[in-house]
Amino acid sequence: MMTKSAVQAVQNPASVLSEIRTDLSRDGVVEISGALRLMLADVFSLYLKTKNFHWHMTGQHFRDYHLLLDEHADQIFAMTDEIAERARKIGGSTLRSISDISRHQRLKDNNGEGVAAKDMLLELRADNLQLTRFLRATHEVCDRHKDVATASLIEIWIDQAERRTWFLSEIVTNL
């Protein structure tokens, strides 16, 4: 005689797999993966904004700012795969398209033409600071559900976002 879980595995292997991916509660998986989905949307939007400003940078310090924003964009983009894979690893789902990103993002796009270098840097500083707040809030969700693995990743991302904010702050202070 087959157990109930064995019958489920035969009938719907995906449902059982999602049940055994982690020891987190189902509510924890739902809440954490939902927070990760929002964070991923924000990270994608910050990545694209950073690349946009990198591509459209002009002015006296063009080379320095252009290279800095490229470095920042690479660091931000590296987060995307880790965030999405963490959500999947615990049994959640993640973003599926550009429209999905736009539905979930909290950081605002900038479609302006001719944005001054100082305004670009100020906006990126504010967005990185806001991303840090979102990361801390997601860390709190992880703490509530005892998800130390996701929390430890978030701690690294907070440090990276604070470093980007620091660099941008130092630059705009002298503009």
C-alpha cells in the first residue's frame, strides 16, 4: 500500500518536491519568496537605471562616472540570479517577464533625456539607499521565519548597497 505522500509524488511530483525543498514553513516560503520577488524587481530596475545613466553620462568627469556606474551595474546584476535562485531553492516562484518586473518594482524608472550628471548620481544614491531599506525589511521577514541562508545573502547585499551609497554620496557632496 502506498502512503499518501507517495501517491502525491506519482500524481504530481512537483507538489511533493516543493514540500521537501526546505524545512521552512509553507507560510514562510510564501512570505519570503514574495519579498524576494519584490526585491528582484527593484534590483532589475536599479540595474537598468544604472546602465541607462552609464550610457548617457556626459560632462567633465565622464570617464570616472562612466566606469563607476559600470562597476555598480555589474555588482547589482550579479544579485539577480542569486535572488531568483534563492526563491526557487526554497520552493517559491520568481519573476517571469519585463511586465512582471514593472508590476512588482517599487523603485521608480527614469526615462528622462538629458539628465545632468549630478542628478543621475543623486538619484542613484537615493535608490541605493532605498534598496538598503528594502533589504533590511526582507531580512526581518527572513528572521521571523528563521531563514538564515537568505538573511546571510541579504547581509552581503546590504553591505554592497551601502558601499555604492557611500561612493555616490562622496561624489555628489563635492559637485
